[in-house]
Amino acid sequence: MVRKNTKIHIALGLIIILIAVTMCSGCGISNTKYMINVSYDASRELYEKYNKLFEKHWKEKTGKNMEIIQSHGGSGKQALEVANGLEADVVTLALEQDVSAIEEAGIIDKGFTDEFSNDSSPYTSTIVFLVRKGNPKNISDWDDLLRKDVGVITPNPKTSGGARWNYLAAWYYFESQGQSEDEILKSMKQLYKNVLVLDSGARASTTSFVENGQGDVLIAWENEAFLSLKEYPGEYEIVVPSTSILCQPTVAVVDEIVKKHGTKDVAEEYLNYLYSKEAQELEAENYYRPVDEDILEQFEIPGNERTITEIPKDNRWIVKDIKLTDIEHFGEWKEVTKKHFGNDGFFDKIYE
């Protein structure tokens, strides 16, 4: 099972990466190129498949072999690792601000959101609820998470990009109900009072809910919820809330590292290829929302069914008719981070 012993896997992955970096210094005498992708933890299965697709594409295009090394963890923590010296050639992180933190460390050039289409976001996602079979607590929307009899699982916004999307999606719901800022803070405080454990990343929270049996509802990436439905048929259901947020994971070349490794051409092609038809279909098959409109339409569910009890056999899984906000509603990521997630920000006040 891919989710067990997550911390051990991350530690071993980092050791492999350090070995790979050493190997890369001698890549010039080999027909194989090596490249390191540092990503967030819920994207693990996607990139295992995408890397194989890209390695095949690279071989056909150049005649050379390619090996991609992966690292996964909480997005904020991953960004900190790269800023502190983990030699990623590319990053594929949960939100733009995490990439900005690496830019501020001086190893990603300014303007990274303009380097690839759709603000360097090749796929999107949103935030949904995963509940146990039969939805025993009858959870249908965000206000149900405030009930005293509901145990909530969500990761820590201090370390997890997915957790920040969760937080902002909840904030938007209460705002859309006409609540004032003080009322929203009160609602958010009650929601986080119901959180049983704040794991460091989305995958760890899924483990707490799915494998350890904690909580009544998991606030989750859409793709993570569908993966649980796929791996544990008949045990869970997905509830799509009335409002959520359009999550835009961000990709970037780590400019200083590709110069050092001589991998700029591979890194740019690796991220560009995420927008190809083949990759967009793969992303949709792994429950990410493709930015290619034609492919997106192929996976949309007719109607507005907000409870999904099993993986649809026709591959249509995207609930279209859901009110989604986006980060622009809250402002620039830098100011959002300071206001909500910085020291003495709203989250500190909520979770004190």
C-alpha cells in the first residue's frame, strides 16, 4: 500500500536524491540524464505515472535515456528544503507562494508564473470532503464541520499547501453566508477546535483518517479523496460542498540548480510536456482537473450530484456545477500568507 510508512518513504527518498545529485555530476559521460522533481505529498501517484510517460517521450525525442527522481512531502516543508539546499531541478508544489519562497532564496528567477501556460499551473484541483460509508454524521456542507459531534481531519497550514487551500475554502464559505470577519473567525475557531490532529501534509492526514480510523470527515484534495475511493471500494464516500476553491498547484524550473546540473533543456521540456494532450489525459485519469478544455469536458459529470459513492465507470468524475472562488478573491499570495498564516496571523489566533 503506497500510503503506509510515509515518513520512512520520504526519508529514504531524500537519501536517494542526495545520491542522485552526486551521480549527476558525472552525467556528461553517460547516455542517461537525471533530474529531480520536488513535489507535494498528494501528487505522488500522478508523478510516478507521469515520469514514465515523460521518460518515454524524452527517449523518442532525443534518443537519450532519462531518469526522474521524486521527492514528496508537505508543500511548505518541501519549499523550505529546496530553499535550504535540496537540489531540485524542478518543483511542482501545491501553491504559488511556496515557489515564491524559493524565488526569495535567490535560486528561482523572478517571473516564474509567466514561464508556462495558465500561470504555470498545468492542472487544477479543488477541496472536497471524504466521509465514511453511508455518511453516518450526515455531513453535506462546511457548517456541518462546526457541530460538536463531528471530528475533523485536516493538515497544518503552517507546513501544508493543501491545508491552506482547505482553510481558504472554509473561510470563503462562511463569508458567502454573509458573516462578518469577526463571525468568520469565530466559525473557523470552532472548525479547528473540532480538528483531532494537524498532520504536516495532506497524505499524512489521509493516513490518519483512512488507515488509523480517526475523525468523521477528511478535508481533502479532490484527487486524494478519489484515490481513497479507488483504493478502498465501498468504505468511503465523497461529499462535494456547495462552495470551494480552485486550487492551482504551481510548477517552476529551479534556475540556479539546472545551471549547475546542466539540465535546463530537460527541466523545461518536463514541465512543458505536462500541458500535452497525453499528459492532460493522464492528469484527468488521476483525478486532477486538466486545463485543456476539451479534455476537461470529457471527464465532467452531467448534472449536479454532490455525493459520489464509487468511481464512475465511464471516467466522468468532475462535478462541474460547484461555486468555486480562487486566490484572487483573497488577494496576492504574499499578503494572504502574512494575514492568515504568518506569525500572529489569523490562523495563530484561531488555533491558539
